Amino acid sequence: MAVVVERKTCIAERNTKRIRHNSPFHTWIQGRASRPFSLPPRAQVSVKFELYYAYLCPPFHSEQFSEHCTTALSMDGADGVYPSSEDTFLLIEALELDTSRIVDATKNGGLCLDLGCGSGEVSEALARITPTSFCISTDVNHLATTKTRELLQNNGLINVDIALCDLFTAFRSTVRFDVILFNPPYVPTDQHELEHAIAERDIYASWAGGKDGREVIDKFLATVNYFLSDRGIVYLVTLETNKPNEIISIAEVQGLHACQVLKRRAGIETLYILRLGKRRDDG
Amino acid sequence: MRLLTHNMLHCPRTKAYPLQLVASTCDDVQVPFSEAFIRRMLPRIQWEVFREAAAQFPDEDMLAKLPESTPQPDTLDEPTLKAIHRALLEWHVVDGTLKAENGSEYAVKNGIPNLVITEVRKESGGADDANSGDAAMDVDDKGQ
Ligand SMILES: C[S@@+](CC[C@H](N)C(=O)[O-])C[C@H]1O[C@@H](n2cnc3c(N)ncnc32)[C@H](O)[C@@H]1O
């Protein structure tokens, strides 16, 4: 469990760095209405980005942060790629807790998919947990695929390939994966923002989820079961706002077994890791 | 990009399969051999597509050992398994092109195939044109 502890320390460190005092976000948040996720229509990317972050970390208004709030945030994400965050680490924690299940699902060699790989930390964790598998990491953002490649190369992980593609659209219909991971863009946004994400495939694509933050998740849910092998399992990150229970019901209608494996409060939101699978005991 | 990945990709616009591979730069990275893995992957591979793509690699010795048609699991000997392993996992396409029969082309740059498609925004005409079902589509060519 040493790894988990290390990750938690890492999360604690990140939180203190997250909000820059007197940043555009800091100023804006003070005049903000109480409605969560209501973004100013054409706010600066940096403001939106920081806002997004704020909902995924403990209280941001307290003075204790200002001491440490230097340039960390503006550096995070400045390369145009979603920086590993609480959701990333929660997903990794779920994979670590579920190691034996993943090893079982990929026994004698499996095919795995990390959808929306971002900075690549989830791909890296997966490639380590199941070294006998071949993994594919994909993203729509070319900066994310490049960053993931660097991370994997620096760590000497040779069991992963990378591709730029949108959800499952580039895979022939007979492909079956044994493990599918997706930490999707799950933040509720207006259509304007979602359209920007779809057209530009930039940093907006890392959070813009449209209505209830569900639009990309729902597209994923509509096809995921076709790409899952009989022993296959899916790990999906969601927010309370995404209505995880409804997601579980949708998965069940598709013939998958589904359950919640981890739940954690992060700032004002609650993150869930859901597991979907074809075998009864995976759900 | 390894051939295992190439084998799974189709044209995201038309679902045309396979995508013809033309490799301009290749690389060769050693991967520990696992017979179990190769045996597990064989039923998941479209053999003819795999074999044809493997011809892009400058490795006559390996090619000679790849059977013409889908090998039966019980007839596989070690040299054949090792040749499959090599073609499937050790050879990388670093730069190249994936061509669909309808003429669409997708680039492979620095080992990463780019299969996202972008709607071409019309310079003139209504802003809504790009959203109509039959709007012209084009292969995205953002740098990597
Ligand atoms: C919340 S971030 C997660 C990044 C990384 N997996 C992590 O856990 O840190 C979501 C990622 O999904 C990507 N993404 C968004 N829409 C996508 C789509 N339709 N297909 C593939 N990736 C997508 C984004 O570019 C972004 O990198």
C-alpha cells in the first residue's frame, strides 16, 4: 500500500498549490453566484480552468493556501493537457485496490484501453498493474497523446501504444478489450463550451461534459459493451452531479453488471469510481 | 504504433477496414517474448491484414516465417511464434500513412496514428453548414 500513501501525500501537496491568490479566478470566484458550475459564458480559459479545479479540491477560500499559491496552477495545464488531479489519483487507487481482479481479467495476456489518457498517469499505472497486457492509450487532444508518450517512455513501459481518436470510433467493431478505463470530461457546461471542446479538442475537452456533465459519458455508455470481452471490466470516473445511479441503470440495461467501487469527497463535489463488467461478480 | 494496434483500426468516417499501412520510418524495440500472450492474441487478429502490414518492415527473415494464412494454434512452432511476436510487438511504425479505400488518409507521426476527423468549416455561407449531416469532412492534420 506504499504507493497509495505516496499518492495521497501527493494530492495533499497539490491542493495547497492549487489556487493562486489574486489570480483572475480568485477575483472572479468572490463575486460568483452560489450555483455550482455556472461558468461565465466566454470567460478566460485560465479562469475556467481554475474554477474547474476548485471543485475538485478542499476549501479554496482559506488563507492557509495563499502562502503557497505561487505559479503552480498557471503551470499546471499550461501545456494544454489535463494535469493529474484528485480524480486521476482516485482512479489509480481503485485500480490498485482491484489489482487481483484486473490481473484475472487479463490472465495470459490482455488487451486494455485507457480512453482520454491526458497526462498518462492512469495509463502508466495500468501498464504496471498488468505488465502481461498490451494497452492502448487514446485521447482527442494531440498534446495529451504526446505527453503520455513521453511519460511512458521515461518510465520504460513498452507494453503501451498511443492513438489520437474519439472514443471508440477508430476501432473495428470486432475489437474486444479486457479492461477499459475512462476518466471522462464530466463537468456540467453549457452547449457553447461543449461545442468548443468538440471542435477544438483542446484543454476544454478535458472537462466539458454538457448537460449534467453526461454528454460524453452517455456516448461512451452507448457503445462500451460492444467493445468489452466476456471477461472484460470497465472503470469509469463520475461526479455526484452526473447521477451515478442512473449511469449504473443505463449500464444494466446494456446487459452489464455495475457497481460503485470508490467514493470520495473532493471540494464541494463527490467523485465516484464505477465498475462495469460482463460477469456478475464484476458488478 | 505496433501492428497489434494497426490491426484494430478502421476508418472513423466510413468504418472501412483495413487501413492500408505505408510506413516511412520504422523502429525495432525488444519486448520480452510470451507465448501465452501471442496465443491469446491470435484469435483477435485479422491475419491477412497483419501479414500484409508486416511486409512494411525491413525484416525478410521474419516475413519468411509468417504463414500465408491464419495459422492453427496446434501447428505453431517456436520460430513462427517468435516471428509473430516480432511483427506484432517489436516493430514500430514511427512515421507513415494509413489509407482507407475511399481515399481518406490518416498520418502516423512519432509513433502516434491520428484518427480524429474534423469538419471543414466553410469560409463563406451560413455558420450552420458545418453542422449539417453531410458537411464536408476532412482529415485533421494538427501537428503532434
Ligand atoms: C478528466 S481528463 C482525464 C485525463 C487522465 N485520464 C487523468 O485521469 O488524469 C479527460 C480526458 O479525456 C479526453 N477526452 C475528452 N473527450 C474525449 C473523447 N471523445 N475521446 C477520447 N478522449 C477524450 C480529454 O482530452 C482529456 O484528456
